[in-house]
Amino acid sequence: MSEVIDTIERKDYDEFAERFAARINAVKAIRIQNDRTIKGIKEIRLFMQTATGTGDNAGASLTAPTRGGKTTIIQEFRSAFMPDPEVATEKMPIVYVETPSGTGTSSLGMAILNALGDMNPSRGDGAYKQTLITKAIRRRETKLLIIDEIQRLVAKDRGRVAHNVSDWIQNLLNQISGTCGILLVGTTRARRIFRRNGHLVGRSDHHFEIKPYAAADDDAADWQLYRTYLATFDEKLQQVAGFHRSDLHKLDLAKRIHAASRGYPGATARLLQLTAIQAMLNGDQPTLSREIFAEAFDSMWAFSDAKAVNPFRTATPPRIEQVWTEEWEESFD
């Protein structure tokens, strides 16, 4: 009898997974080319094209709060330079690496060497690894080195900067000057690194930031761009996941979504994706209602103390400062 029950339950689980897995994956894969994304990609492309050949140090930074939209910009930018698997080549025009947690010069050097395809990236100290990286970048004809999660160089508790690592990056920048640029990507906490080490980003001193969309009463044109972003996302949910139109751009709901995400495109996308998934799990609802948005918001920020109210449960759409009492990074720290 227990074997029969187990078989029935397993069948139910499999049918449930098969029913929603493809749609959920399609929703999670949605990437909208909003004006912020396009602007960021254009700026990084221009930086890469002007970072080499002059002999000047070429460093830049891209910062935004958690879920601000950095990942989408970097992913979209990198996608244009992915190697063709059918073509054998040693060239690596773009090299991407994440800053290891609790990093030192040796561990960061090893991560970069590994990304460059070095067969033995652990050998030598930080200085020796720097020499190997310089040679590999020239051999690979790398034009841009992207170091992500750079905020890991800043201690969360006291904001202390790992100066030895930031100095190491500056030295690497000097060594590959005229050959390759370095783009440092991180959350707003990473900005402390540049305030403490003004030479780190070189003479070009490019600081790219992802700006949130303005609220309805602050900038009418920017607010319209945000509503267009929501409408585009709405259309994409219909195309890839079979939802009906949810009218995300309508004034009341748009204001609530804006307050929930602080107007950042990344946080907006994440909220919309979670809400769509929640709608599937709540009896396969055809549209994204305020009630489902409220559940998704609570789930998305379950471990953050920064939120004061759920913007989807208030009588009228609240302003950002009524929803959030502090910065996201500080609430997670």
C-alpha cells in the first residue's frame, strides 16, 4: 500500500514540476533592453575602445545598489564577445572574474589567471601572479578585464578597505597600460575604495552609475520611460510564459512597483519575475495581481530590516521613503 501511495505522490510531483519548470525558466531568463541597460553597454563599449593604445592608465568603475541592474548590463555586454565554440582561438578580448570572498592579492591573482585559462594559477605569490597575468593578457589580446563584486574589498562592519589588494589592482593597471583596461564592478559600498584610493581608476577616472527611474511627481519624462519598461515586461511575460496582460504600467500599480524597487531596473525585474512565479504557484493565475505582488515583495525582502511597509498592502501608493528606512546594503549587513 505504501509503495502505491509513494508512486502516486511521485507522479504528482513530476507532473507539477513539468507543468511549471519551463515557464519559470523562461520568466527568469527575461532581459529587457531598457534605456539604462543600453546606456551602460554603450559607455562600457566606448571605454573599452578608448582604454588601449594611448599608454595612459585606463580604469573605470560601475556601481549600483544590490539589484540595481549591474548584472544585466555586464551579461549583455559580455554576450557580444563570447567565443565561437566551433573556432579554435587563444584570443580572449573580454575576461571576467569575480572577486573572491575574503580576498588577498594571491587569491585575486589566482582567480584572474584561472579566468585567463592558466594551467597552474596557484603558483607564486601576488607579485609573481601579476607578472603572469600581464603576459597572459598580452598573449590573449585582452582589451578589457572586468573584476566584479569589488565591494568584497570593503569590510562590512567598519568599512575598512583592503588597501593591499586595491594597490595590487592599481599596479596591475600600470603594467597593462595601453594594452588592456580594467572595469571594476560592485555595489555602492565599493565607492569607498575609490574615495580612499583615487589613483585606482587611473587618469580616465570613469565612474559609471546606474540611476533609478524618477517617481511620477519628480520627472515626467523619466517616469514615462519607467512605465514603458513595465509595459515591455508585461508583453514579454505574455510571449514567453503565457500570461494575460496585467497592465503593469497603469498608474496605481506602476507607482507601487516603483516604490517597492526604488525605481531600479534590476530590482524591478526581480520583483516582476518573482511575482510571475508566485502567480503560477498560486493556482496558475493568468495575471499579476496586487495580492500576488504583496506576497512576492515579502518573499523578496524577507531578510531585510530596511522595509517599513509593503507598498502593495497600503490604501494608496506610498512614496519610496515611506517604504524604505535605510539602504539595502546596510540592511543586509
